[in-house]
Amino acid sequence: MSSPSSTRNSVPLHWGQACIHCRRRKMRCDGARPICGQCTRGNRSEDCQYRDSQGRTKMEVLEENISRVEARIRELENPQEQGLSVHLSDPYPVDGSSSNAGMSSFFAFVTLIPSLKMLSTAYRIDRFLDCASEYGFFMNVSRFRSAALDPSAYYYRPLPALMTTIYLLGIFLSHTPSLTLHEKTFLERALADVSGALSNHHPQKVLQTIQAETLLASYFLASGRFLEGKYHVTAALSLGLSIGLNKIRSDRNTSSGPATILPAPQDAIEEGERIDACWIVFILDKCWAVALASEPSSMCPSDIVGIQIDTPWPLEVQDYEHVGFPSSMVCSYTVQKYLKGTPTSGGNEMSTMALHAKASLLWERATDLIRNWKSDMTQEESIDFYASFAALDGLLENLRSVFPSPNEVANPTSAKRRTLFVAHNLTYAAIMQLYGLFAKIDTQSQDKVLMAAQAVFRMTGTVPHGSPINPIIGVGPTYRRRSVLYLISFLTRQSGYPRVKSYLRNWLR
């Protein structure tokens, strides 16, 4: 008796039912979904796509979604040209029933899965919070945990979209077969919850939706699903711009209206969450633009008022809890001033997150500058290029000189050490990006790249083995390894270059 698969293979498919990969290569396709037999046998599951009822592939749908979100960002950048009007519903309605119903539905959903039901809610949340900072979690951990675990505070419990996304990441990071079996189910639920999150009556629905979007972005990027990850980065950025996260404590009034349409924060901790949200989205946008060899969704620096960041540099978490910002503090042009070497009027330029944001920015700026280098530049282009090169080099050297070692940071926590580890790596990646192009022909550039590579190797011992690490490290080092290996290969071919063996010995120490 023939098997179902062999029977299916013997029946010709109607036109349009074969996957895109088989159709392009004129191969016989069995039409199996989600992955056809040809693509399974050829280990090409990522290439196996089918068109929907409108004739579009999944990637084409995602690209359309990204285009729509980026168009929305352009509207936000030029509100006076678009006649933009952003309206948020009352964040404190009398009736909180929809939020309560959503959470009840969420917990009912979780209890349907035996392997999760056996674990306490506190355990599941704490396992995620152990590595939350690596995946773009910007909410105050103590306050979030209390709200998530206190059954009497149903009105302030986290959005179902946020909780489902947190459970999704927890399952993804668990590497436990009985849990990862349900990863697809939680992903589908998280995407559905996020798509309708803004219709909730939760008092923090916008900020928590941005949080869910950043976590989903990190999940997709860590899973190697880059286009979907970029979509959620762009969605988080668009939503953040629409409510003015980049204009917190701005001293500028624009013709388009108030700097931010958010209600006043209840306290310093809530303001800190908003400020950290701004910088987390900024970091995601810059880092993944480089890693994916694409343009960032938001250009920075920018001459467009709507997209310029006036929000102050972030504080450390404990500073929001104990002090916060002075009530009269205002600021403007935070990123522009940094790139010009001008002191800013607010925030902590040396906070862990500020250093991370600066390293991300300089990595993206160095990549963009080198991308635009040409061997046949005009004299004017050459002058501009080398002026920008010198400015970036100065900023990178200054940043490198002020970095504390992850093991010597004040008030150390695991999250702080890991963030500094990432920021160090991004800084040295930026140096290699800036000088790598010229390392073949210039001794100073060779020394710079070798110094940066040596520093990266030495940094690997500052984070305990098995510690959760930001997903960008899974992509960034690939570029760095290629750069270092290429340079070593080049140098070892040069007779009379005695420093190579010395550098290699130092790397292995």
C-alpha cells in the first residue's frame, strides 16, 4: 500500500500550488506545507515559501508591512507636511474590565499547557527576568514583578500581549523540549495579542505595547528570522515616535504641537521606564541595521525636528528609584551634541545604558561612513569623508578610554556586567569597521584593527560561561572574526612582519 506522501507525489499539482523555490528551479514539488519534500531533502527550509490568496509570499507580506510602518515614521518626522494628528484614548477609563478579561484569558491559556502549569508564575517570570536586559526589557523589574504576581492589582497587571511575549521568550531560552514544543503556539498568541494591544484600557498600554514589540523583535532576531525582527523594531520605533518618547523633558516647542503627548509620569520610576524605552529602541534600530547590512529605520543625526532625540541620557536603575531627574531639568539635541562633542545638559552620560547607546550609534555611524567610501572621490568628498573619519575616531577613542571593566563597575549586577560586555564589543567592532578598509595598506590602521581584535578576545573572560548574552553578539562577532582572520591572513603573507606572532600569542593568553 502506498504511503500518503507517495500518493501525493503521484498527483500533479495545479498551477500555482508548488513552492516558490521549486517553481523557480523547475523542480517537481509535492506541495507539502509548511516545507515541501524537495526543500526538506535539500535542507532549504528557509527558502520554501508559498504564495497567499493574493499571490504574495510571506516575505513579500512582511516587506509590505515594513514599508507601511516606515511610511508612518516619515509622517511622524514631518507632521507639519502630513497634517498629522495623533490621538490617544483616555488611559484611565472608569471601567477596567477589558484589561481584567484579557489577563483572565491569558492565564486560562497558560493553564492549558501541562508543562507550564506545573511551574509557578513567579518561577516563569523570574527565569525570564534573569536575562531580560539582554532582550531589550526596559521596565522597572521590581515594579513589573509585583504587578504581574499580585492578583489584587488586576487593573495594573501587565498587558496580556506583554505577558505572552515574555512566556514566549522564556520558552525559547529554556531549551527544554517539553516547553519548546509549545513555542509556535505562544508565538501565534503573542502576535495576535500585540496586534490588538492598543485597544486595551490598560493605563500603560502604549509603553507596554512598545515593550512587547521590542521583545518580539529580539526573539525573531535571535531566532534568525531577521525580516520579522526588523518589522517589530520598526513598529516599536514608530509607536515611540508617535507618543514622543524622543522628546521627554525637551526644552523645544515645535509648530506641530507639544513635545510629547504622554500624560505626566506618576513618579521618577515611570519616567525612567519611558526614557529607557527610548534608548532601548534606539539601540535595537542601530545595532540590527548594521548586523543586517540595512539602513536604520530612523536616520540619526537628522535635521528633521520630529525625529531628533531631546530625551536625556538614561540613569542607572537605582538612580530612578532613589533620586530621578531634577524637576527643572530640560534638554535638547542629545545625540547631535554627543556627535559634535558638546556636553549635554541632562542625564548620566556614563550610565551603563548610555554607554551601550553610544557604542551602538558609533558602530552604525562607522559602518555608514565606510559604506560611502569610494576610491574616486572628488576633493570635496574626500575632505568631508576624512573630517567625518577623524570625528568618529576621536569619539571612539574617548569612549574606549572611559569604559569601566565589566568586573570593576560600581554597584555591579549581572545585567550591568553583560551590558558593558556588549558595549565594549560594539565599540571595538566600530573601530575595526572604521579602520578595516585601510588595514591592507596602512600600518596605523593595521595596529588599530589588531588592538581592537585583541581587546575583543580578552573581553570573553569577563562574562561567566553560560551567561545569557545579547543576541547581537551572535551576529556581530561573525563580522569581527572575518575581519580579524582576513587581516591575520594578509599579515602572515607579508615577509618581515614580526609583530604578527606577538599579537597571536597575546590573543591566546
